[in-house]
Amino acid sequence: MSDVTAQPLVVPDDRLPASAFEPVRPAYGTASLADVLPSVSALLGVPGATDVLGLRERLEGVDRIGVLLVDGLGAHQIPVISPYAPLTAQLAAGARTVTAGFPSTTPVSLTTLGAGTPPGAHGILGFTVRRPDGRVLNHIHWADDPDPRSWQPVPTRFETAAAAGVAVTEVSRPEFEGSGLTEAGFRGVRYIGASEGAETADLMLSALAATPRSLVFGYHGELDKRGHEDGVDSPSWREAARGVDALVDRLVHGLPPRSALLVIADHGQLNVPPDERIDMADIPDLQAGVAGVAGEPRVRYLYTAPGARDDVVAAWRSVFADRAWVLTREEAIDGGWFGPVPAAHRSRIGEVVVICQGRTISLAGGWEPPSVGRLIAYHGSVTAAEMQIPLLIAR
């Protein structure tokens, strides 16, 4: 049972406008995370790569490109971050946005970026999903079971760039090296472990300066962490925002000749008040017919007992009403949210897909740790706040 009332949750005002809650479809093939590295690869002369995003117009003559992903820096967080991250806000002035894939969550987005394909193709289809043997796979806490190369079969854009003679490097936290998620989305890179902040910037700049025709990826996760734990625009989040700006400043002002920096994100975030938290452990109708649960609070995957799917759909639609879209697996796939999904990947998605709207979340007491229900900010769904991410460019 949920423990969200054990202690009062302090939920800051994240200052999201009404437009931030409008649904946004993933712009696969035109302006999504899946199109970033193909466009970068085209600039670096990788055969077969297409500059879908039209980066050449701004980056003609560049042959060294750094890509920094700031976890949790959605486009709707830019106005909130501006007082604490003035350079980041300056780069964002007039910048375009792209979309995350679906679900708008870190493992899906990182693999969508690295593979350069929509999620359906690469198969990382949620924060957690059910494996064929019935166990739940958490893509963040994933080592080598299942084998990342079979679970995610698409060659990464780092592999194809390296095969074309581009020097490819990733700078990220040491503990991520060799993880299942890193192997799934970033295999082919030379991995350099670094603490976040100045060391990340310095090692990215060193890699850019070392070799012409280079692609260097860096990851910064503190903003997302502080949002989850304390909320967007909490004091700790503001401090993390200052850290983002210091990192961006160090990179922008240290770029070697013929180089450019792209700053992107994997998703945005929104704060969730206590009265928007619906826990299936508290409502018997939501438990009936459910044999397994995965996903996360903003996009819940339900695996149903034989013959129970339609009853589960009806029960969840009755309870959530307009606070969530309750779809069958086929409806979610046919709606194009994942891009094309091959047969080998379809069973990873629940027979029922619950896509929360507004600020609602669907908790799964008894199926996931109670700490999940104590977070402040969440993401994963299809609102503009979660789906739209900035594409910032400096050269």
C-alpha cells in the first residue's frame, strides 16, 4: 500500500503553463532524439547518414562535435532555469526543440539517441519491462542479462561513425562503463569515466582537441536527480541548475577550432502533488486480472492474466477516466508512439498501457519499491513538459 501520506510531501511550484500539458507526438524522422546523431554523423562524413535536422546550415566547416545530454532539462524547464543558468538560457533563446521518444524516460531516450532509431526498433521500451521469462528488467540496473547486443540488436551510431573513421568517445560516470544500458546505446565508444561537472567538461574538450573528425558524448545527471528527489525549482534543483550552467560555460568557452557543442536532454519533468497519486494497491478493481506490472508511474505497463485484458482495460478506464489514456498494446503500437515495433519486441510492452495525463501518476504498491511513490518530479508520458527538449548549439 502507498505510503505517500506518511509524511507530507513538499511539492514546489514548477511554473508550468497550461500548454505544457498538451499531448505531443514523437517526431520520429523529422525532429526527434532519434535524428540527432544521424544528423551529426552526416556532418562528419559518415556514409549513408542524413542531416535530418539541417545542422549543416549552422555548422558548416565543423569536424569535431561534442554532444552534452543534460538529464531532465526539458524545453519547459528553460524559463525556470534561466535565473540560475544564464548562459544556458542565452543559448536557448530562439533555439529549436526536438522530441523525446516514447516513453519519455532515460533508458528509452539514451538508446534512441545512441541507436538513432525510434524505440520500437531498438527495443528499449520502458524504464522497466517484462522479460519473456516473466521477470522484470530494470534498464537502469542492468548488467549483462539479457545480453545487451541481442536485447538491443541495432548497431549504434557510434559504431557506424567509428567504422567510417570518426573518433568516438563517451565521458560519463565511471560506474556506467560496461553496463547493459551503455552497451545497448553507446557500444563502439572509447569510454572515459569522470565525475560530473568540471572533469566532464575538461575530458570532453581534451577528446575534441585530440583528433579531427571526432564525436564526443557527455552525460550530466544531477538536474534530473534533484528534480526527482526535491522537485523542479526546489533549492537543490536550483543549485543543480547552476552546476549545469558552469558545465556548459566551461565547454562553450573551451571549444577548440572547427568544433561545436550540442546541448540536448532526454526528457522534461513535472512535479506531482499528493492528490494526483493513484496507487493500485489501494483500489481492488485495479488489481483484478493483473499478472505483472512494469513501466513507471507516468506510463504503466500491465501484463494481464489469460482472458482478462478487456476487463482490466475497462476497470482502469473507469477509475482513471480523463486522468489517463488506457490503451491496449495494439492501440499503443498502431498509434505510432513507439515507431514500428517488430514482433520480437512487442511482448515487452504490457497488454495494457496506461498513459497518465495532467499531473496524475499511477503507483504500483506491492510491485515496486515504496520509494517510487515518494518522488516529487516524474516523467515518461506524452505531455509537452515531458516530450519537448531543447537543442542548443554553440560553435
